[in-house]
Amino acid sequence: MKDKGAALLITVMLIAAMTYLITELTYTSRVNISSTQNFVNRMKAYYLARSGVEAAKLLLSYDLEQDRENHKRLDYIAKWEENPLNQQSFDEVWSYFATDRPPIPLRDFGAVSLKIEDEESKINLNAINRGKASEKGLRDPEIRRFVSYLEKLGVDPDVAESFVFPLIDWIDYNDDPLPDGAESAYYLTLSPPYEARNSMLPHFSDLFMIKNSTIELMKKIAPYVTVYPKEKTKNFFLNVNTAPAKVLMYLSPDIDEEMADEIVQAREEGPFETMADFKDVLADVGLTEDEIRDIITFSSKYNLRVRLYSDTFSVRSTGFFSDSSVTIDTVLRRRGNNRFDVYYWSIH
Ligand SMILES: [Ca+2]
Ligand SMILES: [Ca+2]
């Protein structure tokens, strides 16, 4: 059965690739190839990149169907054999592409490289929009957690504290500045002038427009934060089955880097199948019952809740044909029945 699953997946990926290529080849056979060879090669690379995105969607859809059949939602990075066809189980097949893999050659048709990343393995900065910060300022526990986390990543405490309130103002829907914050009244004095976003961060690059953001700060946080999903919602989620150690430290000031590494090591034995599994490991690394309760209740009380699965993934797919290559970067939200919302789409 497992071999059948593997064969099916590979076939499906090839069909996805072929469908785009055939469409494209039919078109190019009708144009004057000799005068436009570079353009044609680039088109082929583009369609290969599109095929990669389609393949990623198929893998993510297949994974969700498996979870639903098993009545258990889980997403984690499975361990993979060198040759995925030797893999015993195709559980979490999308995660084969969660690490850097060489491009997949498609014989005379070029090659595709694919990377799938779980966006919910990172801290969603949009979750910090809570609208209560004005009363408590730095005494607000969520703000304290955020600032102390930035410090753990090596951000200067003054930089962290001076950035958090402008960040909240940038995202919150009103145009009234917090003490130490900044709203449109400030940004309109800049050259060129602009207004505060007053809405969810649509893209990481938005952070550069916020008062007191520095390149240094952005470099330090970039690998561990996300803005996806970005719609108005009560809850954002952090998948503790995929979050790297540097992100797990965000859960509590009581988790230092060494403990976070131990949590990741424990997870290598197999994913947390239940929240109880996760709590057991938190206890094993030395957290007290109270500290564990704090992590779980804190996360449910505030906006960024811990859970064991994900729905938002970024995909980078590059098509190679002759000496041309085209990359598509996209962020997709998995909705089931092969449906995806597209949060971001960029071709370069
Ligand atoms: Ca899964
Ligand atoms: Ca605002």
C-alpha cells in the first residue's frame, strides 16, 4: 500500500508538470522559435516553476486528506530516506521538501526545485495587535514576553522596547498613538510622507516602514517571524511540532536556549501527538507545573495559541530550462478539497 502511495504521488507530480509543459509546448510550436529562443526558454522555466507550485499543493492536499482519514491533525517534519521512494511511510510527504533538496530533473524537460516551509512554525507578528497595550504599556504580559524574546535573539533591550509600541500602533486599527508609539501624524512628517498601515502586516517588508525599525533588528528576527496568515482573526497559531528551538523560546521567559534545544531533540523521536505529549516534554526539560500551565493558558489567553498542526505554508519553486530559470514565491493557506487561498505571489 505504501509503495502504491509513493508511486501515486510521483505520478501525480509528473502529471502536474506535464500538463503545464504540454499546454506551453502547443503554444510555442506555433510561434517563431528562432527569433525568440530566450523568451521560449524563459517561458518553459516559468511553466516548470508553476508545475512545482501545483505539485506542492497536491502534496499538501494529500497530507490533509490523510490527516482527516486518521481523524488526527498533525504536521511535523518527518525523517526522510536519501531516496524518498525507499521511505516506509508517506506521512507528512510535503515535509520532504522542508529541507533544501537538489532540483528534480525531468529528463529533456529541464528541472524543478521546490521548498515548502511551514509559516506557522514562526511567530506571527500580527498576533501582537491586542488593543489593550495603552493601559499597561511595558507591564502588559504579552508585550513583556515579546520584548524579552527579542532580547533572547540578541536584540538590544533599548531597541526592542522602542520598537514594540510603534509596531502595535502600525497594526492596530485606530490612529491614536500609544505612549512611545507612532501613528500617521508622525509618518506624515517624513519625506516622503505616508500613513500608518492601521491593519494587519501584509508582508515582512512593511516592518521597514515602522518607526525605530533598524536593518540590524530585522536581520535578527527575520528567520523566526512571519505575517501569515494575515486576515482579521481572533487567534493565530504556533505549531510546536515544527517550530525551531529559537521560536520555542518565545513561549516563555522560563525557556532558555538549552531547554529549547532539548525540546527539539525530544521531538526528533517522533512528533507531539497530543498536547499532553508536549506538556510531558516541557516537564522533562525542567519546567515546573506552574510554568507549564502558564505556557498553555498564556497562549490560549493571548493571540498566539500553541497547536500541533498548520494550515499556512510558503512555497518557493524554481524552474530550470536550458540557461533560463524562473522562481515563484508564494504563500498558501490550505483549505481542504484542494482549495488554497493565495496570500502572496511573486515571480522573479
Ligand atoms: Ca499533516
Ligand atoms: Ca494604528
